[in-house]
Amino acid sequence: MNHPKTILYVHGMGGGGDSRIPSILKDILGPEYSIFIKTYDFDPEVASAQLAEWASEVRPDLVIGESMGAIHALALRGYPHLFVSPSLNAPLFFRILAALALIPGVTRFFDWYYHPKAGDRQPLHFARKTLLKWPAVRRDALKNTPALGSGDYFHAFFGTRDHFRRSGVVLVRTWRKYFGEGSWTMYEGSHFMEEEHIRSLLVPKILSLLV
């Protein structure tokens, strides 16, 4: 009996075990594909250790990183990778938030403003100490890129109406710098990939890698 192909899905900030895209993938792909997703810590150093342990445990055939989860997914070496709206520059903006966190009440405000939805979701706490860890974790993750000799497979999907592209948190130019031309697909949609694009773009790409 053949074992199901395993996909390790790394959710974005404030996501978790009940995130929308992996739930849709489970419905579409069926029992022949196992979607492994767990809620990890917002502290990037803790999260890196958690995800490395889970990858060692499940030995995925494919790693998918969504939004800020792209940083952690990228750091997992030796697998083919897909990305949805990879927020490679978000850790750079966290340096600004870390400076603002010196102002009394700012951390509490960010915790309230970015409070995740109810359910199995990642707790968020924008402590200065945690925010300052993110740029170093980003630098380490970006060592696993074709620009630095990685042999892993990488492909990303970007939405034309992704509001995070205006701020530079999500930037195709940054992706192209590290991964080269032809390594991404644009879709007519938002940062949060719509189901029609999951079905027409993401699923076929997954199947092409896991045949």
C-alpha cells in the first residue's frame, strides 16, 4: 500500500492549524496527500526549532510557506518549496516596530491590532526582544537560495492586488534577487490567495511536483 504524499504547510503570522488554504487543500487533494500543519511560536528562534523538529518527524515531500511563514519554510533545506505571497521583507519592518516598542503602550496596541482570529491560531506578542530576532532569522533563511548555490526547488505565487506589495513587505523584486527569473507566477487576486487560484494554480503545481 502506498503511503500518502506529505506536505508540510507553514502558515503566516496569526495563522495556525485551522488556516484557510491548507483546509482547502485537504478537501481538494483528498487522502492521497497528507497536509501537516501545526501552530508554531511567534518567537522566530523557537519557531525555527519547532519546524525543524516537525520536518524531521514527518519527512515531507513538499514544503509550502504562506506569507511570513515563507521565512521559516525557506530555512528547511532539502525539499522542494512552494510559496504563497512570501513576505520576505516583513522582518526588516520589524526593526521599526522594535524601535516603536520602546514607547509605553505600543506593544499592547500592536497585540490588540493584530490579534488573530479565534481558533487554533498563533498567539502574537510584539515584544521588542522578539521583534529584534527576526532580521537574523531572515538572513539565515536566505542562505538557502539559488543565488547562494542551493539545489532546492523554489516557486512563488504573488497576487496582483496584494496590499502588502505597496509597503514592500511583499516584493517581487526581492524574490527575483534571490531566486531568479521565471521562479514565480502572478495571479489576479489578493495576498490571501482566493480558492479559484488555489484550484487553478497552486494545486496543479503541487501535483506536478509530487507525481
